[in-house]
Amino acid sequence: MFDPTVLFLSLITGGAGFVLLVYGKKQARLPYVVAGLVYLVYPYFVESAIAILAIGTAVAIGLWLAVRAGW
């Protein structure tokens, strides 16, 4: 339950989520706000380091695709 790797990855994703959320709110950019919220919330429901990395990568790719598409 208290795996240091999972705790560290949760801290990193939470920090990135906070930055994305604040940036998205200031710039009024919905994809950044949504990605920030997902980064803040999903580590609470995931217990594996591999899953945290996989979901984080998928969210980052989704954000990149959304911004590239003009959102």
C-alpha cells in the first residue's frame, strides 16, 4: 500500500496536474483544465507504478492531440 515509487509518482502527477489546472484556468483553455484535473485525481484510484505511468502517458498524448487539433 505504501510503495515509495507509487507515492513519488503520485506526487509528480499531482504537481503537474496543479500546474496544468492553473495554466488552463488563466488561459481559459479547456483541454489543459481537464488534463490537470485528471492528473490530480487518477493517482488516488491506481495502485501500480506501471499503471500510473501508462495512464499519465495516455493523458499527455490526449492533451497533445487536443491542442494540436485546435482546442
